[in-house]
Amino acid sequence: MGLIFYPRGGSAHVARNLASSLPPAGWAASIVSGSITLPDGFGDAGRFYRGLDVRPVDMTRALHAADPMAADPPLHPSYEDRVDAPDTLFARLDDEQAEHQVAAWARALQSAGAIHADVLHLHHLTPLYEAALRVAPDVPIIGHLHGTELLMLEAIEHDPFRWPHGEAWAERLRRWAAQAHRLIVLTETARDRAARLLGVDPDVCIPVSNGFNPEQFGPRSVDRVALHRGLGVELDADTPVLLYVGRFTEVKRIPLLIEAYERARPGFKQRAPLVIVGGFPNEFEGERPQDAIARTHAQDVHLAGWHDHSELPDILAASDVLVLPSVKEQFGQVIVEAMACGLPAIAVDAYGPAEIVDHGETGWLVEPDDLTSMTNALVEAVNRPAERRRRGANAAREAHARYAWPALARQVAEIYEDAVDATSLRENAALSG
């Protein structure tokens, strides 16, 4: 299993949970992953994938280099064009920089023994595909699209001249997608988008949603008062809590959430603090949450900082509603984790959340970037506790029926087996010829 990004986003959680869930389905996974070492331990692949067979590719020196893309190994690029971020957008890299990425990852795959694998499961569309062709050309590839690559392709399609090497990278991604025996996508909508943007047969794209670990996430009893005190929030045991969990990137629309919350708060029939958990260290885009709080004069909004994923089950269990205003959420990993813990979600009616949240049954769907719609949903969620609990109970049942990793891993194992069988048939046919 390959992932060039150091662990900080949803795809790393997918890789970890999937690798952990595959052995009962008959498959063992080794993970080749980007890694960085920070003082707090975040971004360290060895730590993040502890207990699994992981081969970290340490990018720490690149992170601090004058040109992170020229270091050896280089820092991974990004699908997001973020000002002043060290991980440059893929579409800004020229041919020489692209080759440097491929060569570095070819060495990593060779060192990990990729040529002896039965299947190479490659997350995202990245230079790992080109590297795999060089190191293990006869091993079938299963691609796993997490959606951000599709967003970059859509941006290039909209404005081919926006970035200096956009069209070259769009062609690379299409070529890499054509190498894959199958492409795992997150939703039915993503299958249609991927087929069109990448020029592949829709039958090549297999929807397999992200999931949650049922041994970690589920309804549980926690000391709400003590847990939130640890997050810097004082409250009574019966105080409902609105929770955001995620990165501080522009598409997450945290300033909009803060403004909607401040508008909603006068309409609450009881206190309901907004707790914001997240913000990967040293990573943010657009207006900082603390600046949005100051601008809107918002009260009872609490920035609880970045917390390890292992802490999330208790944080969710001590909360009442998950709020995710992200306008381009390709899936919504935290939504299914929250649902598994019995929380209804307020999310945007677009992309992944629109296929996860059943409006009126497991949560609320609001229009993208609609301040009024978000405000009204917050007020309803706080002021109708019985309805909130009903939707939360529905959410838990839905999550455990559809999104538990053991069942999803069996779906992925079937895709692997199909790839191995197809490869064997081709090899036998070649020998017969």
C-alpha cells in the first residue's frame, strides 16, 4: 500500500484502518508512506501506523529546505494551491521536478520489495504510479481516489492556463489512471466524475466508501464535564455541545461556521457552546478561526487545538451534534465516525456528505456557503433535543450497517482477488501464445 503524503488527513486514516482490517479478509498489507518528524509527533508515519508494517519515507529535511521539492527525498506536492505552503501544488511542478518525485518513490518501492507484492494499492493519483511501473511493472495496481485529485483536474479543466504545468499534470493523472486494474472511488457521484475527468471506463471505477473502526467508535459513557474541561470548556452535564473536527483549510469554511453560530446563539433556548477541534500544527488557510471570532464578536466558541485521532471517540461521545460546513468535502470521514457514536451531523448538501447524511433522518443538510441555512440548522439542532436524539440514534444504526471497516475491507479484498485472477489469466495466455 502506498501513500506519498505524511499522515495528517483523511486518506492516512483510511490507509491505516484498511490495512488493519485486511488480515481477516485474507490479505496482509505493508505501507510505504511519507513521514515527517515534528516535536509533538504529528506527521510521523511510524507513530501513526504503529502496529502495522510501515516503511516511512522521511521528508523532515525537505520540509525545512530552501526548496522542499529539490530535497532528497523531496517533500510531497499537494492538490491544493496554498499560499506560502511548503508542499507546492502538483500543477506547478515542471518535468524535471516531476521526475525527481518519481525517482525518489521508485527507490522507496524498490526498498520495500514492491516487485514481490501480489497487488499494489496506491492511494491518490501520484508519482507512485510511474514509480511502480519502473519497479514492479507486472504487479497489478489498484488505485484509490480520495477526491482531491479530481478537484485539481476540475480546476485545470476550468482554466487550463491557471498553472504553468496544469495540462501536463492532467495528462499524467489520466495516464496513471489508465495503468490501474481498478480505481476505488468514494461515492457513486465520484465514479461519474472520475470516469469523465480521467477518460476511463466507468466500470473500472468501483465505489467503496470510507468507514470507521467499530472497536473504537460507538456510543459510550464518558464524563462530559471532565472531558470538556480538559478542552478548556466549562459546562454542565446536560449542556448540548456543537462540535467541529478537522483541518483549518479554506474549503472547510470555519469562518462561516463561526459567523452562523454567532447569529444562531441568540435564538438558542439553552447554552450550547461551539467546540472547534483541529488545525494541523502550522497549517491554515484564509482567515484564522481566532480572527473570525474577533471579527464577529462571537461568544462561547472554543478552539480546543489539534488532538490525536485516538482521542476522537471520547470527544465525540461527549458532544451532541457534529457540524461540518466544508463545501468540497470529498467524503466526510469524521461524519461517519460521529454517526457511529450517535451524533447527527449538520453538513453541506454537496459531494460526499450529501450521500452520507439523510436530511431529516440522520442529520441536517444545508446549502453550500449559505449563512442563513447553516444558522437555522444550528438553532433547530439545539432547540429540539428530542429530534436531535432521534436523528442521532438513526445515525448510529446507519453507520454501523453501512460504514464499518471490516465489511468494507472484504469489498476491497474482492477487488484485489479480481486483479490477481486477471493478471494470472493474462500471464497464462501469454505463455500459451
